[in-house]
Amino acid sequence: MNLAELPKTRAEAKTVGATHYFTGKPCKHGHIAPRLVKGICTECRKVEWQAQNERRKELPKSDAAKAAGRRYYERNKDLVKAKAKLRDIDKQREAKRRWIANNKEQRRIYTNIRRRRLRAATPVWQTLEDRQAIRAIYERCARWTKETGVRYVVDHVIPLQGSNVCGLHVPENLQIIPHAMNVAKGNKFYT
């Protein structure tokens, strides 16, 4: 917006049908910025919007808003994922830390569910050698991560909670893969 081209008064802006005008004088809050013909300074409006957004963040989301968010994600999945990859890793970690700090009970529930699934997927006929082999796989994964600097994870080839088939927590069903590949694989079984 070129300030020199804007009308100088509100009356002049109304006459020419403009939406903004610029007097060059500060508003009552001290901003020297264009004003809307409806009467508010553009900088004051930005401050007002930011305050409203902060208040809205504190409110719980309605079911309709959550459903709209899910629909948006489904329609724009590739765009959302591309934007997420561009985010700074430190910001991602900080966001995760904030979520954990604000949702301790939810985190505890997720952890307990995961442990229960793992126990349910561990067969009773598993031997001591099987348990040692599983521990060795997890130790190897940690060693690879430390040595290479690339984050590796232990993945179940056949997921414990797959949509079509469920696997067991046995050495034969475990593989070590990079974390990024595990996230992309999700809860799917590829033959």
C-alpha cells in the first residue's frame, strides 16, 4: 500500500470509494499508520486481532471446529506435511515439550495404552532367549543412533495394531529403521 496515493481525510476516502486513508498524524494510541474508512487505525486493528487470537487459544475447540480441521487436513495433506518439514527442528521440539508439559495426564494415558498393547502382543510362550534377542535389537538401535547421529527406531514389521493384521512382539517381527521412515510407514504392513 503506497501511502502517498491514499486520500488524506476520511471524507475524501468516502467520496472516491477508498477503503483506507492516511492523515500522517498519530492515532489515539500513537500509531502513525493508514486508517480504515470505518474509523480504526490498521495498527490498532492488528493489535486487537492478536489479542483476540490469544483469547481464542485459551478456549476449548468445538466439535465442529475439530471436524473442520480434520477435513482441511484430509484435503491438503501434502501441503500440511510439506510445511511441517520446513519448520525448524528446535521449534518442533519446543512445541512437543509444551504439549507434554500441558497434557501430562494425556501423555500418561498414551504411554499406558502403548505398554498394554505391547504386553498383549507379547506371547506367553516367549523364551528367555527371545527376550534377550529383543533387548539386543533395542541396544543395537540405540548404538546406531549414537554412532551415526541419525535417529533410528525399532519398528514392528507387522504392526501391533494394524487395520488388517496384528503382529506379535517377537524378535522376528522387529526391524531397525530410521525414524523418518517409521513415521512415513505409520501403522501399515507392506508385503
